[in-house]
Amino acid sequence: MAADLLSDASLDGEDRPVEPPSRKGTWPAVPGEYFVNPYNRHCHVAVTTLASPDLARRVGTAQPDHLCMVGKTETENIGIEKLVKNIITNPSIHFLIVAGAEPKGHKSGATLLSLFEHGIDESGRVQGPAGRDPVLPNLSPAEVEAFRHQVRVTDMRECQDPQRIGAEAKSLVASRNFWCGTGGFAAQVGLVAISGTEVVQARRHPRVSLDPAGYFVVLRDVGRKFLIVEFYSHEHHLLHAIEGRSARDLYLTAIANGWVGTPTRAACLGHELGNAECSLRLGTPYIQEGA
């Protein structure tokens, strides 16, 4: 019974798309970990906290006047691309405060400041001081120029004080005599239709096919804080066992040794090991779904 469950997992429902709530007409236009006050969507200040996600939470919770959006930006490429697209799709945002800890190597703060000052070259690479890989292939030159035209960037890197950030936001808005209204966009600028890619909706799959190589059982040794993977044949003979502290180490070892026969099974094993590792760290119960 248990072996059948583990080697041939099933899901409720038919093979059909999982329809999420529509994002049409919503903002932020690009999904990410942002705190947005719905009553402040027409305000003028965005804040990035770089590699300080807890600072983003504290600023968002404080809800300072004039704050439209706050979120982290940990990478000098994808993180910046998402931030820029969300700014240029809200024409009320005219100030960007760069605060929080600068991520080592990535230097997303330095890259943002260089993007504002110098833009990109013909290959999409940010000019000036930047992180290790400051290439923005998912931003068009028009989007970059719209960003540079729309906002003024204020360097508050290493500042971890929500009150100081809130005071700076208030000062910036006062310097331009902007009014933060809720009835429409103020000081409107020309909008740019942002580039994007097709989003394919995930489908429900009622059954996961058998892996001809065998099946896995994921266990935890709570006392030692170890994860254990046992690999069985379909005749239920124990063939191999792996143990370690990291889900990543275990599933990569299983793949490297040729004990994972299909991509589906590799995905299931990684999912199960991730759940097991999380439960071990949090001290919560763990029940295997299927691997």
C-alpha cells in the first residue's frame, strides 16, 4: 500500500489548467515580493531595500506618508528588471530611495545608481560601477530611458531606519510640491508598454507515471538532524540509502548515481526532500506525499 502510494502518486482533479486570479489591470505589473498600500498606489515614492528583506517589511508596516511601494532588490539583473518595470507602469512614482544592505558581489544598489546615471549599452549592460553580471536582457532601451526620465534616485544605502526613510520620502515629495491623491495619477509622465513573455498556466495532472528505476522513501533522523533517502526496486528491495543534512546534497547525489530515472521523479524527490528539510528545521511533523 505504502509503496504504491510513493511510486505512483495521484492528484485530485482532471488534466486542466489551474486558473489563477487574473492580473489584468493590476499593479504592480510584474509579480514579486513587494509591500504596496492600496490607498497609496498614486503616491510618489518607491523604496528598494536591496539585500534587507526585513527592512522592507518594517517600512511597509510603518506605511510612511507618500510611500507607494517597497521591496527588496537582491540581484543586479532580474531584481532590477522587475523594479524598473513596476516603476514605469505607475506614472505617479517620481522618487526611488535605495536603502538597506548592499548585497556582496551582486551590488544591486551600485548597479541601480549606475543605471540611472548612465543607462545601458547596445548589449543591455549597465554602464559604470555595477555588480558581477549587470546585464538587463528583459528591459528594452525605451524602458530604461523611461525609468531614467521618470524618477530621481536617492542613495541611502546601509540605512536600516524606517523612520529616516519615511522622513526622506516626505522631504522628496515636498521638494516638488506633489500632492498624493487617490483619484488619479499626479504629474503624469508618458507610459511605455512593457515587454513581457507568454505565461503558461500550470495544468492539473491526475497521475505521476511510474519511474522504471524504482521509488524513494524520505525519512528524517530527528535526533541527529539528518535526512535519509532510501531507494527501493518496484519489488520493494532496498537498493541504496543516502543520508545528509542538506536536501540539495541528497537529491544531487541520487541523480549523480543514476538512481533517478525520469525528470518527473527528480522533481518529486527534490520537492519531498525540501519539505522534509524544512520540517526538520522548524520541528514540525512531516508526511511524505510521493517520491
